[in-house]
Amino acid sequence: MSRFYKLVLAALVCFVLWFSSVRPAFAFDGWLPIPPEDLAMTSYPKAPGAAAIVLFRKVDRDDAGRAPHEFHYERIKILTEEGRKYADVEIPFDRLEVALNMSGLHGRTIHPDGSVVEFDGKVFDKTVVKTRDYQYTARTFTLPDVHAGSIIEYQFNLDLNENLIFSSRWTLSSELYTRDAKFSLKPYPEFGVRWSWPAGLPDGTAPPKIDSLSRAISMETHNIPALPFEEFMSPREVLTMRVEFSYDSSGGLESDPAKFWRAFGKKRNGAFESFIGRRNEVQAELGTLLSPSDSPEAKARKIYTRVQLLRNTSYERGKTEQEVKRNKEKTVKNAGDVLKQGFGDSQQIDWLFVAMARSAGLDAVPLVLAARSRIALNQTLLNSNQLDDDAIRLKLDGKEIYLDPGCKFVPFGVLCWPDTGVGGLALDRDGGSWILTPLPSSSENTITRKADLKLTTEGTLEGVLTVTYGGLEALQLRQGQREADATARTKFAEDLVHEAIPVGVEVSLTNKPEWSSSAPQLTMEYTLRVPGWAAGTGHRALVGLALFGESEKHMFERADRVTNVYFHFNSRKDDDVTLALPLGWKVATTPLPINQDSKAVGYMLKAEGSNGTLHLTRTLRTDLFILDVKNYGALRQFFEVVRTGDEQQAVLQPGS
């Protein structure tokens, strides 16, 4: 063999070895045997009434190479006809973070007599909605010919983004009860690794253990409780039993919490100080932005508005290296780069604000927070991934103001709901200090509905409706519609009214709401027609008092509850409805006013008639963050009062 061919062969071998280390795959190794008792199973005593249970799960994670990957194996027993829905398998993923590639998919259905139907391999992507507060994008496939008594099983590989070791985890909980499960991890060899289980482990489960020779970490567990989908539940990631892995590039694993968090705070503050660094561009920008006569608050608001105008790349689809090169986008390294190039991610925009504020003589401190949309901060768990959100504390006239210009559409002095009422670190050169962000009251997050309507002799309401959303209510709508076009936004705005009124309604949006603004309020104006709102009976007409009560009609109807009740934020709804009656009509009787008010919740309903009009006012307030499930009965009873009150009617006397 010539020297040239030897070199080519050597290069080819090196490439194959490199590629296998970068993107290895678990080969299909067949199926595990199925015990006869599992084929014959019709119910499971430890999961009474379950539609299906997971008989066995296996997850093998490999972080050892350049590109991490996972092998998944799952076997599910279908116990009832309702359980057939689990033949539609959903593999959640985040397109922006994980760039998921699923390979090596195999599946089959096994009937109680042992006959097998193989899966055809067709896979789809779709958005899955489980509750009004919970949806995700998933890769989905359907296993064939599934009936009560069938067993379904499947296995696949997940190829993850390169260097994605920061999100290494085992997820134990699922919507179904799990009888047996095994997990393993081959850690990245160049870093130290630690693990924790923020939501606990199933009863009787021994913590993960590491093999002293291979360094592989493993755990076996049994009887994992099901985590159901319930309305107004804590974010599932907070409740999910899981094992979180974190790596330390320094190679050491500090065991003292105070020292661990101090080291983390110093490291993060060092990155911040390096980012704001020299401020020539910042000073030049402030020279054109601020006036000598500006008050401290005026300076802060001008800077806030300026940085929010920057393109926020955290809200954009992730780009490949080729796309970045094609668009000739430079890497952002410091605050000056953000100003020069006109874009940055959420953290960079927050840090730019701090740099500009400090250069303007303001007292601004960067914060790192534990977003409660995905974590419940525990300082004894030495995992810095808990602090994954950024915000700012600003002192003005002796008062502390919390803000986050890196969160799109957030008004000045407001935080996104996951960052309210949470712990975090205020960074400084000594490692920072622990803080707790404020939780806004219901009066700051309001929905105000004002309707001026006429009642026709046929019982139809006609007129105008103005709905104003304030605070976090406005922010949620804007962020949810940020990628929608004008037509979709109009339909969405009109659907909000359809959802609130309990009968057929004709509604048309007449204004152009400020969808892309950071204003504290978002206002929508409509023309409204509600046929048949008043119903005749003999010489009387009955008219409902709660025009917008449909949203609460079915809240907390279920008698049983598994998880704590959780509200994203405190909120308040105020309804003010004026009905002009037909000529000669009078208000005969109105129900007694209701005023059910407590510190946590409140409900008020009142109807008054005078001079040919019926005036209706209704308030519903929740100042609840988390309600222990043991107190669910009291909350359910309160909403029973709301439903009963909303069903009341006023009696009208038509003219001759």
C-alpha cells in the first residue's frame, strides 16, 4: 500500500472515530421479554382506576462525547378504553434549545394473546395543549391496533445539541403511574459532576450511585406516582420528580452552600463586569439621550425605553452557524457591541441597562433569579442552574424598583410573572446577597370591562364594550400574540369576549390595540350584540346580572384535587355594565347585593335600577399565590358562591 493511501486510510479512520464520539447512537437491541402476568393484567392495585400504567421505563444518558444523547425505552399497559389515547405518543422538545433529532425509533403493540403488530415509523410534529396554562411542542407518533388489555412499547434515541450538558437530567414523573424504571448517565469526563432531586424521589428509592471505575451514574426506582394535569397547578417542572445534574468546570465540588453560592456569585459578577467593561459607546449614547435637567426617574425611563427598542434575540428562532455567517452577524461581547449592532439577548439587554444607568449616576444592580415557571429555589441544593433568569434592582428616591427590559413588552417597574415573589442573588464583587422580589397585588393586574348597552324589546343587548387589561394581564396577552399577524390578533381579541359571555354573542373589534407596546395597559374596543339575554315570562322579563361570568362557570368544580392550587399572579376583574331599557320599561326587583370579601379572595355583585336603566357591577379578586391542597375545599366553596351569584337575575316590567 502506498504512503498516500495509508494517509487517506488513517484520515478516514480518524474521521470515523471522531464522528462516533460526536454523534454516537444506541443500536436497536430488540425487546425485553414480557411476563405472562403483564399480558393478562386488567388492573393494578397500586394505581386504582388508572386508564393505563407504565410497566417499565429506561433512560440512558451519555454526556461523555462532544454531543450528548439519550436512549429511551418505554412499555405501557392499556387498562381501559380511555387508556387507548396513550397510543398517541408525545415526545416533548424545545426547538430553540435542544434542536432535537430523534432517531432509531421502533415500536409495537402486543395483544393479551401474545400477537404483535409492528409500528410503521411515521412521525409528526405538533403543539400539544393539556390545560389552558400548559402547552408544548412535541414529536408524535401513533402505535397501531391498540385496545384495552394491549401492551405498547417503543424505543428511540435523542441526539441533542453539542455541549448541552448544562441541561442533563432524568425525568421520573409522567402523567401515568410508573411501576419500574432504570436510569443511567455517563458524565462528561473533564468536569466534576453533582446531582440533586429538587422535588424528591419516590418512597423507598435509593439515591443515584456512581461506579468508581466507569464513573457511570445509575439509579433504579419503583412505584412513581402519576402527575396529573390539573387546572391552576404549579408549573409541571416544579412538581416533576427528577434528578438534575450540574457540572463544575473547575473540577472541584464545593460542599458548603455558603461558599458554593459565593463562588457562583463572584463568577457571574465577573462576567457582568467584563461585559460592561469600557463604556465609551455607552457614554456617547447617553450624551444624545439624556438632558442635564432630567430627574433620576426620567433618566431611568429614557434608558429603559432605549434598550427595549433593541432587537431581542432571545425571542427569535435559533440560528445555525451558516445563517449567522450569511447574515454577517458579529458576536456580541460587551455593552458597546449591543449598542453598535442593535441587538442582544435578554441578559445582554439587562446588563446594558445597568451599564447605562450606572454611567448616568443611578444605583442599578444586576440580579440572577430562580424563575418559578420551572424551579422552586432551594439554597441547599448546590445547582447553579436554579438561577437562570436576569433582572435589575434600581434605587430611585430611596425606593427599590425591580425591572427587566430584557423581557419583551414589560412596562417600566414590572417583572415578568415567573420572576415575581422569587429568590435570587443581587450581584457584587463579594459574591452577592440573597434577595426576594416583590409579588404584585391584584390591584396592579386588572381586567376592566365597561359596557354601555341598550336592551331591545326582543331581549337583545346592543352597544359598545371597552376592555382594558393592566399590568401582567396585558403583558401575558402581548407576549402570547407577539408572533401573530393582524388577522390572528383580531380573532384572538374577539375570542376573549366569546369566552367571557355565556351565550351566543356577535362581537367585532373596532380599534387597533397596541400589541407591540410596553405600555402598562392594553385596551380593546368592540361593538357587541348579545341575542336573547333577557327572557320573557308572563308580564315580566328576566335579565342575568353576570354578563361576563362564563370564565368562572366551571372553575374548581371537581370535588377531588391532587396538587396545590397555583396562580401565576394576583389579579382582579371589574365589570361595569349599564343597560338602557326600552321606553316604558322599569326595573321591578333586583337581588340583594353580594359582598363576599376576605384577604385571599373577594366577590362582589350588585344591581341597581333607576330612570329606565339597569346598572350592574361585579368584581372578582384573587390575591392567592399558592394554596395548599388541604384548603382546596374552601376555595371550591367560594367559587360555588360565585357561580350561584352569577346565576341571579333582575326582574323587569315591560311597558304597556
